[in-house]
Amino acid sequence: MGKGDKKTKRGKLVVGSYGVRRPKRRKNAIPVFENQEKESEQKIETAAKKASVKKEIKSKAEKKTAAKSSKKGKEEKSE
């Protein structure tokens, strides 16, 4: 467990590698490019569209089940 051991922090310093014992430092400022902004906006728009479609499908399904249940009630009353 010294300078030659790749699993220790000291060994990683000597060898010049990174890992669990010696993680790389990340830069604080990450540059944002125009393409990234456009992609993120598109992702948000598609997610919103998917959510609205799901709501529409649920409302249609609820209407169908409500209509079926009202028909069953009418049939039982007529008998």
C-alpha cells in the first residue's frame, strides 16, 4: 500500500490515474451551446405533448366507462 499500489490514493497520484479513490475534478462552468438549448427546448415540448395526449386518452376512456355503466343501469331497471 504505497506508491506502486494502483488502488490507493497515493498510488493513483504517482501513476497519474483516476478512480474511486481519486476522482477527477469537474469544472464549475459548463459552456452551453446553441444546439444544446434548442435540443432541450424540443425535449420539453415533446414531453408536454405526450402529457396532453395521455390526458386526452384517459378522459376518453373515462367517458366510455361512464357510458357503459349508465347503459348497464338502464338495462337492469328495464328488466
